[in-house]
Amino acid sequence: MTPGRRSRDGAAVALAAILLVIGPAPARSAGPGYDCTDALGRSACNWAYSEGLAAVQIGPEREDGPPRWGYLDALGRMVVEPAFDDAEGFSNGLAAVQVKGLWGYIDPKGAWVIEPRFQGATSFNGDGTAIVESDGRHLLIDRQGRTVRTLP
């Protein structure tokens, strides 16, 4: 294991420990003026664990924005590397994530199930549908990204 990897794994374990102490209340970057830093100046944005994974914003500030979002498992291992501009928790096996202003859905290993193409996205419900925004319209989609219905 490389020293850089060991260091990042250590940071992930520390973040997982913090998540266990502070509890499940989600914090997240919510736009301009919202601060997600802890008392030591580190990124501390996270979502509560759902389906065994917690979305966390980790890493250094970037020139083009805040640190990226990834997912930790219950042992603090980074199982989906930070690669997303925004992220939601997992629901019914998929998580909505944003890249370059568009939302899509990934599986628990970080593989794209529905490529990013929506301006907005909700979590999937128990019936296997989610509401997304596309070209100013709200759509109900299935787990393959097919439109089930256009909403009024």
C-alpha cells in the first residue's frame, strides 16, 4: 500500500469515527455561503448512512469548487472514490450524484447505472421510480432511466 493511500484511508477512518460520534444528522454543501468545515477547518459534510454507505465530502478544496463527494462503508473504507460534485444517499440500490451540473445514478460500487443527463434528481422509491428534471419538465423514470410518465 502506498503512503498516500494509507494516509487517505486514515482520514477516511477518522471521518467514519466522527460520523459515529456526531450521529446521523446530514450536513451538506447547499450553495454559496454554506460552510461545511469542522472546527479544525477540514471538510465535514456528510449524509447519514443509508444502505450501508454514507456520502461524504472529503479532500482538499479545488480551484473549481469544494471537495468532491464519495462514499464510505461502515468500517470507514472509501468504497466509492470522491468523484462527484454533489451526492445523495443510497435508496433502493442507487444514489443520485451530480457531475458537471447534471445528475445521474450510480450503484454501490460507483458504476453508472443512469448516466448524468438530468438537471435535478430525487432518490428512487420502493416502486423503483424517481422524479427527475429534464429540459424544464419533471419526469418519472424507472431504474433504467426510461421515462414512465411526464408530470404536469
